[in-house]
Amino acid sequence: MSEKQIWSISELAEELGTTKRSIRFYEEKGLLTPRRSGGEHRLFDKRDRTRLKLILRGKRFGLTLDEIYDILGVASTDMDESGQIKKALGYLEKALADLAERKKDIEAMQRDLLQYVGGMKTRLAQLEKSGGGNAY
């Protein structure tokens, strides 16, 4: 049994959990270059499928389309695998640093919010104990 070699846009969208519109957009941006059938239907090969998987993974990791474009070597057709890996490492290390910074910000916000909620609960308990509550 031979492994599938050609996919339609619908098959790729369903398999990879994306939309046909997104795939068309990536094609418009030059990230994918499917062949066309006689009826002008897009035909995606293994290379296109692999590239789409890399695009979707890059988006999930917070990379921009320009960064993904750069990693895939579209702008520089002579980039080898080593060059792609070096570019990817640079962008991914930056994404990791950005995530670490955002994590610190979220943790600080969570501490502040917990403190604020705790203060509100304490005040509410005081009001309910004293029978008050109508400050207006």
C-alpha cells in the first residue's frame, strides 16, 4: 500500500485542523506553492503538506508570517537546512523569552488580583457581620 502523495485543499484543512481560507492566504503570501489540476483545483504534495505543518506550528508558537517566511527560506532560495535551523532557533529562542516575560506579568497580575479579591471578601464579611451594607 502506497502512502498518499497528493492532497486537496479540503483534505489538508481537515487533516491539519485549519481552514481552506488560511491555506489560500498562505499561498497568496508565497509560503505554499501547490500545483493546479486541469480544473484549476489546488493539488498539494508532500513538500506543501510539510511546509503547512511548519507554518501552523510556527503560528502556534507565536511567530509572525514574516518570521516563518524567513525560516522556510522562501526569500533566500539558496538557504540550506542548517541555515533554516539557525533562523528557527533564533526566532524560537526569542519566542521563549517573550513567553517567560509574559508569564512573569501574568503571575504578578494574579497575585494582585488575589490580594484584591481577598480584601473584598474581608470587607464583605465585615459588612455582613455588622448588618450593614448600604453605604449609599
